[in-house]
Amino acid sequence: EPEVTQTPSHQVTQMGQEVILRCVPISNHLYFYWYRQILGQKVEFLVSFYNNEISEKSEIFDDQFSVERPDGSNFTLKIRSTKLEDSAMYFCASSAIAGGLNEQFFGPGTRLTVL
Amino acid sequence: DAKTTQPNSMESNEEEPVHLPCNHSTISGTDYIHWYRQLPSQGPEYVIHGLTSNVNNRMASLAIAEDRKSSTLILHRATLRDAAVYYCILRDINDYKLSFGAGTTVTVRA
């Protein structure tokens, strides 16, 4: 069964450093998403991406964040200057279509620890 | 975002059915009812979704009230692997994102 993969599984970085989290969505999917989950809290939507553009973003997704689909398979989330409060699990997801009809497939997550 | 209300936790015995309620009294006509679950240390996983009619798939059944203001996710025979946080989410037909709440933590006793 096709699945979303994410690398690395755990990333440790110093405050102020840039990090790039990588995701390989399911191959025939067109819509891509990033979510995060701070330890003990709910899963929060960050951004959705379609046709090489951001289609929706949350208030969390400020100028420190960016997304990119650098090639036909990868989807990345970049945090330019990490803060302590960026420590969280980051989940990538993809779907074949958008909207209320679709199901989103989630990856296993990347645990980001900012020291 | 339309709101849902779920119990914080539920317990079940293995091989018994589990009925997870969700209230969504402010649901609009274009909102789909989605259920996802999150097993410990994993990403969320799609379970089922519906609009007006009851739905069945290999994982669960979704019973939707006639007025659509509530729904129930039914796990027919709980296994230890079904222990997870279950999220009831309303999603507009044009909505890209999933808006997760706190969900219901399901514990399955052997």
C-alpha cells in the first residue's frame, strides 16, 4: 500500500538554525499539507500546497516558514530561524483531491527538537 | 470552523463494540463529517467520512443522525490495536485543511 514517508525521523537543532523537513507524498497525489503537534497538544494545520502554490495557511505559518516542491517527488518544510517553541512533531500529508470529499494520508512525522 | 464535541475518554473491552459519539450542532449543509485516529507515536490515520447517510468500511461504521447534529463512530469489535485518540472533524466541501480538536482517547482492555 502506498504511504507518505518523512525524513529525518528526529532532528535536533540549535535555536536560530535553519532546518528542512522532507516528505515524499504518495506518487499520484496532487495536494500536500504540513501539520504540527506540540507534545501533549492537538494537531495543528500549518499549510496546504497545490500546483506549486500555497492554497491555504494558518496563523502559525509566518515568514519563518516556507514550503517547496523542489522536484516531482519531494515536498519540504523549511524553518529559517528556529525557536524553542518550534519543537514539535511535524506531519506531512497528501491527498488525491481537495476538500471535504478526500482523505488525507499522513506520514509518520519528524520530531523536531530545538535546543 | 464548525465545532465538534467529543467525550475526553472511553474504555472498552477487547472484542466488544465501541460507540464513539460526536456532537456537531452547528454543522452546515456543506460540511462533511470525518473521523481520523492517531495511534500512539504515529501520524493521524483516516477512518471514515460521510455527509448524510450512514457509511461502512473495513475499519468502522459511521451513523449520522437524521438532523446531522450528531454522529457516532462504531468500531464493531475492538482490538488492542484500536487504542488511539479518535477525532471527529467537520470539513467543508471546499476546505483544504483538517481542524483537529482534542478527540476521544479510547482504551481497550484485554
